[in-house]
Amino acid sequence: MSNMFCFQCQEASKGTGCEIIGVCGKSPEVANLQDLLIYTLKGISQIVVKGNLNVPSMRKINHEVINSLFMTITNANFDEDAIENQIKKMIGYREELKELANLDKYSDAAQFTVTDRDSMLKKAKLVGVLSTKDEDVRSLRELIIYGLKGMAAYSHHALNIGKENQNIYGFTYEALAATLDNSLSADDLVALTLKTGELGVSAMALLDDANTSKFGNPEMTEVNIGVRNKPAILISGHDLTDLLQLLEQTKGTGVDVYTHSEMLPAHYYPEFKKYDNFVGNYGNAWWKQVEEFESFNGPVLFTTNCIVPPRNETLRNRIFTTGASGYPGCTHIEADEKGVKDFSAIIEMAKTLDAPTEIETGKIIGGFAHAQVTALADKVVDAVKSGAIRKFVVMAGCDGRMNSRNYYTEFAEKLPQDSVILTAGCAKYRYNKLQLGDIGGIPRVLDAGQCNDSYSLVVIALKLKEIFGLDDLNDLPIAYNIAWYEQKAVIVLLALLYLGVKNIHLGPTLPAFLSPNVANVLVEKFGISPIGEVDEDIELFMAQ
């Protein structure tokens, strides 16, 4: 038996799955504990569904289920102790729910017991991904679970702003319980996969509403990528409420704040522009963080994924985590009962360290979420009608370490001058610093934000469909060439499929968790295909 098995991200070893240690850096112990945490959630879900429990009344448990799913996302939490404690917590909630449900019979997921780390790891070996023997059923179950993980991430961010959707909680229980139901056919699971996409749209809309109602609508913004000579804190991840608290606590301290990778879109929101110590973005995509954190010199705060294991103790001592993220040896900052976090330890450390070392200069432009693009609608429509813009290419999704991702840089460079890139997610770091110019004042790279801002790309497409009086999204001059890495990209993909978008190209490889038969269903039903050679793909996209 292998040490572990995980194939939830694009970098799955050999394109099939990690069995010795995660390519992401997670240990077999972490991987197996995460499997057991998911299994525990399945048991809880079965109790909720079969016991017909009142989901809105389960407020704390709903939140912890979402948090648990988020903890298992790729690169979010590497801390064995944190995951073990979460398993214990969720088993405690499971037992409380069993008393409420008062059912005659429970499955193993709803009644197994563990006493310590060793018993957890032994149990995990029996209930992991490969415990589902049928390859196609396994593929569909995991596709649903990974979509739920992405949905949980978006819901978690919205919850931190005080917004939630009870339908999302209810569906999460329904879907997790279904992954234990051996009576469901492949067709049943395909239908559930599309329903996951439907709720994914709801989750993205929820987060969009949460962010814009609290921080304002993103607007076209030039973001500084240089530095100034002051001690500073680097913040990464996706949680804007953590950034707001950090900026409030650093006011007047002489400490600057910079974003890294996933946090770049924070600069587009009006609310954050009032902080004069919010300087700019430092560095590039998440996978370059080890070198860039070294040169930054100051402390780093992870609000969510994506963590790359630090290469030495000195760097690890400068890393702080919060929320669903965690790494052994790094200080984790918890919120109090009111959601307030004390970042004073980070601020005090920053004061003792050198200012960031400059690694580049200049500015990048972004902020093209749906409200900003709608404001430019007349100009965009005129450009399409005149032929100045022939094609929009959605290049959303994730970046990663593989050299094959150079494809996306070359693709952007070679796109004809009458095409515009719509992007959201860290995939943009492959081309957002290229000098691609503009079309009549419209930048050729319209950056809507992070992966959770992909909702804006949907709204933009629906708005264009309305303006041009079309019946089908697929009749728009929009092609989809999406890079993926982890589970938030999975829920974006499922959301697009639910909305009826077809002929999506996905790369740099198709997911390892798609069995040949399931992959064929996606090809035949939705026209999904892998990327090919740059020149051939461009010719294909421009001809569509």
C-alpha cells in the first residue's frame, strides 16, 4: 500500500497521483489526516440528510464544515496538529447531531471512533480516495468533492464579511452524503456534478456581493510593483477581511503593507485606497514565493492558500498563518469571538527587519470586474461592431511551477492584435507584465481579479449576450483557454459547465482525477479538450 494517495491538483505526480509525498510538499500524514477529515464530514452529512435536520439552526456546525473543507484545499494547511484537532472537533459535532437525528442505523462514516493520531492514520488508510473501487464512480465523487472544496473557500470568505447562503450549506450536506451512496448511478453523479456547478455560481455571486458591498466595486487601477525604504509586511491569500484588519492595525506605525500573488486584486477596491501605507504588489505568482519572500525581508501573513513549504527555519520564523491556512512551526493567529485578529506580533517583527529589496519597478493595471467593464460597455461594443475587437479570450485560472505553463505566456504574446484577454486568477502572472498594448484605450489584458472573481467574467459574458441580443452564450466572440491548478479552479469550471459554456480548453493537462470514461463524457457533452500547440490553438480559437 502506498504512503498516501492524492490527485486533487494539476501537479499530481506522473499525471496520476502522489503516493510517496505530495508534489505540493504535504506529508503522507497530512494527506491521510485530510482524507479522514473529509470522511468525517461525509458522516456528518449523512446524519443531516437522513435525519432531515434543520440546517439553518446548525450555524456553528455549518461554518466548521466549510472551514474543514477549506483546510483540505491544495497548499492551504500543512499542519498535522491543526487537522487532527479539526477531526476531533468534527467528530464531537457528529455525535451531537446523532442525538438530534435519532436514526436507527448509521454508516461507518457516522460512527467510527479514533482515540489518537495513530488510530486516525490507520483509519485514514481505509477510507481515502482509493477506497472507492469503481474508477468512474471514484472520478465523479472526487470531482464533486473538489468542487465543494472550492465552493467552501468562496463561502468562507463571504462568511467573514457576514454574508451566507443556507442553500449552499444544504447542498454541501446533500452532495457529501451522496458520495457514500453506492446506489447512485454514474448518470446520477453527473447530474449532481452539474448541480455543484449551479451552487458554485451561487457561491461566487455571494462572495461578489459580500466584497463589493463592503469594499466597493473594483475599478481600473494602476498598481505599483516597486518598493520604498520602509519596514513592511507582505500579505498573501484571498481573505480581504484579514487585509482590512492588518491595514487598520498598521496605520501610523511606520510599517508598510504589500500584497503578494493572490492578494493583488485588493488594490482594485476603493476601500483599501485610503491607506497610505498600502504600497503595492511585490513579486509574482504563488510558486515563486520562496525566493521572493527571502528578498522581501519582512514578515509574511498567509490568509489562505497557497503556501509553499519554506526552505529554512529563518524564513519559516517570518511566516504567520491565519484562518484555514497553517504550517508547522509558523505562528497561527486566531480570531476572537467577534472575528477580530491581533496582528501586533507581525507588526512588531516588521519593525526589526530590513525594508524589502526591490526586484522590479513599474506598474501593472487591473480592476476590470463586471462593474468597471459595464461602465466601459459602449466603448467595448463599438470596438466589437467596428471589428477592432474580433475575439475575447478567457484565460482565467491558476499558475503553477511546470515549464509547460510557458504555453500561456507564448499564447498571450502571439494572440492577434484584435483580441482581448479576460482573466481572473494567478494565471495572469504569465502575461500581465507583458507590453501587449490596448485597443482604442481598452487594455488587451482585462484583469478582473482572483479566481473568486471569475464570477465577473460570467457577468460580463451575460451582459454582452444581452447587448448583442443573442440566445446562447456560445454565440459570443469569446473563447475559453483556462489554466487550472487546484479546487477553486474546479468549481469555476463546473460553474461554467452549468451555465452552458462549451468548447473550453483546459491545461496544461487534464485532471488526473478524471477517469477515461468521465473525461469522454465531458468531451462529448461539453466539448472540453486539452490544450495543444500554441499556433494551432490560436488558429482554432480565432476561427470559432
